[in-house]
Amino acid sequence: MGGHRRPRPTRRNALNTPLAEALSAVLLVAVLAWAVVRPFGRSEAVLAVPAAGLAIATGVIPLEDAREEVARLGPVVGFLAAVLVLAHFCDVEGLFRACGAWMARWSRGRPVRLLTAVFALASVITAVLSLDATIVLLTPVVFATAARTGVRPKPQVYACTHLSNTASLLLPVSNLTNLLAFAASGLSFTRFAALMVLPWLAAIAVEYVVFRRFFAGDLAVSAPGAGERGEEPPLPLFALVTVGCTLAGFVVASGFGVDPAWVAAAGALVLAGRALLRRQATPMTVVRAAAPSFLLFVLALGVVVRAVVDNGLADALKHVLPGGTGLLALLGTAALAAVLANLINNLPAVLVLLPLAAPAGAGAVLAVLLGVNIGPNLTYAGSLATLLWRRIVHQHDHGVNLGEFTRLGLIAVPSALAVSVVALWGALHLF
């Protein structure tokens, strides 16, 4: 998955250039709009796959380029599937129920302590099991824990979506955007983590300070003693050991040049196999846990984005993307990535920017990653994780105020992004 990748040459397509530019842009907008709205609850892939097919059929992107893009994204998508299965069967083992019980016991009805517990757990879960685990599995647990402890859930629930983005900076496995950046950076697993640990800690710390001040009113209402009720679930040692061994396997595999996707698959196979043997799952359960429709969406979106890039967007961004890895260049790169993530979603943004940033070195690639991971906390459409979080929140009959969400983002995003970029600049010099 590693290896330094050079910028792709732009090839002239079968359509006239203005028509190709227009059609590729329309297809991207349509695919993203469908992903945001999801009419009738249909999968994101329902429109993305035909859009990619239309781009190929009309010559907006040559078939050879489309195959190249799918081949490039294939290992990354396979890795994502394995991590999704791993997270799902951690939930089957009871890991998230145990997390909820610990949060309730430790917070004892005090909102600030519960917020601190959510920050700690969400940061670790996002880093180790990916942001999807925090959104899909931890958010419902946070709702239940807040109800159990008698505190207002808003600060803790908002923390889940912010940390699913911000706390996904640490490891290549934490986010699909990380997997793509990891592939383009040429870094080993351990060096990637070493360079990102300071930005990760800095961004989380800034978010925590912002949340303490922004939600001061909600955090002032406590319900002491409420968290002492309820039966404590057992600690899922098997799941914890499997996850620990998987993380260790990433480090070892990186040293031997083995693709970490194989390690993720092994960890997923262990937990899924145990669930199958204990009749806690069926083969179809395993397939559904891998979210095949979402994986198809990622591949199709990659083809559509490649069409947009090759039909003019790359040339336009070359003129505004800073060069080099000095502090000002890193700040400019991260800011551009954050803006682009909020305009076209963070997954297309990282696909667009990585080929342009890669020639400047790993520092520029990681600055792009800071922008596309922290930036989406500004708007609902910034990342697919935030859109999914909004649906889960509505399922729990808890309203999300767009103005409040945006005000929080306007405070948290610029400050967390600036501090994390400075931390990255320091890490590049330190390591």
C-alpha cells in the first residue's frame, strides 16, 4: 500500500474538453448530492456506479484510466472492508456495552466527567477501529449512557461526530482518507503514526477546550449518583486481545513490507470466525458488516473524481496549492484541503489533492490529511461520517441545530487545524 506515487499525467479524452469538464463536474455533484440526501434510504452506490459507467461510456474518462483508478483503490477498499468487519464483531463481543458501563460508572452523573470519558474513548476507538466504529457503534452507546446517568446528551453526542473526524489522524487504519494518504506518502506504518501523534493530541486538546466552553450551560447540570445503577457487562477480553494483536501485526508487517490489509483481514477473520462458530453470526452477517454497497460507492466515486481531476480541476488547483513543507506552506495546504472538503466532501477532496501534494513529500501529504480530517467538522456535507451521524441522531429523536453545529465548527475547526499543523511542522523537524 505504500510507495511514493508521482502525479498522474492528464490525458485528452474523447469528448471536447469543455464538454468533458462540464459533464464530469455534473456527475460529481449528482453523486455527492445523492450521498447527502440518500432518497428513500437507498445506498450511495445506486447513483455512483451508473455515474462512473456513464463517464466511461461517454469518453469523459478512458476505460484504461478507470481501470487504473479502481486497481489503485482496490487494496485500500479491501482494507476498509476488513476494518469494518473487525469493528462490527468487537460490538458483537460486547466491547461497546462495556465502554458504556465504564463511562457511566466513572462519570457518576457528572457531565464534565462524562464528556472527558467520551473524548478518551472516542479518540481511541476512532484511531484503532476507524471513525465508522465511533459513529455507528459508540454514538448509540453515548445516548444510552447519558440517559442512564441523567445528564444532557448534546455535548457528548456532538463529541462523537467531531472526534470521528479529528481523532482519525493517528493511524493509517483510522480513516479511509488516511489509507489513501498512507499509500501516497511512502511512509511506514510506524513512521506515519510517529509523525501524526503530536497533531492528533493537539487537535483533540483544542477540541476539548472548545467543547468545555461552548457547552458550559449543558455541562453545568449534573445528576450525582445516577451512574451507579445497572448490571455491569463482562470485559470482552478476546476482542481486546485480538485488536491488540492486530495493531502489533500492523507494526511488524510494515517492517517486512507486507501490506497491512492482510493483517486487518486476519484480525477480522479471527473475530468473525469465533462469532460463526458460536452461532452469533451467519456468513451473510459477515458480508453485510463489510458494507459492500459502500465499498462500491468508494470505487465508483474514485472513477468520477478521477474524471474531474483529469478534465481541468488538477490544473486549476496547481495554481493555488502551496509548494514545499515550510510552516506557511503546510498551513496553506491544510486550509485549502479543509475548504475543498467542505465544498465537495473530504473523500473526493483527498483523491483530488494527493497526486498534487505527493511530489512535495510526506509533510505535504500529511498536511492535506489534516485539512480533510479536521475540516469536515464545519459542515454536515464535509464528510460521510457526519452525514451518517446526523441520521443516527435523528433516529434517537434528538434534533441537530444547523446553526449551532456551524457555530461550533467555526470555533473548533480553524483553531484545531492551525494548532495541529504547527504540531505537524514540529514533528517533521523532530523526527
